[in-house]
Amino acid sequence: MKSQLDDISIVQKRLELLWSARLRDKSKTKKAVEIQDRLSKKSSINWSGAEEIKKWREKR
């Protein structure tokens, strides 16, 4: 009986860690998008995130 409770506790803790990591990833993505939006508003109207990424890839 004790072993089963330990197993359940371990699974529960792992699920909590996975869930919190998933939420953290979403909040980082959301913040990155907000920053990109702010920068695009400050720069020229023709600014394109995809084009910027392409430029950086070509520099490598």
C-alpha cells in the first residue's frame, strides 16, 4: 500500500513539473511576441520578422 502511494506521489510531482514547464514556455513565447510587436511598431512599416530571421541565417 505504501509503495502505491509513493508511486502516485512521484507521478503527481512529475506531472506538476511538466505542467509548470509548459506554462513557462508559453509565457516566454508571449513575452517574445510582445517585444517583437513593440519593436516592429518603432521601426519602419515594412519590417518583417521572417525577413530578419532570414538575414541572420544567411550571415552564418
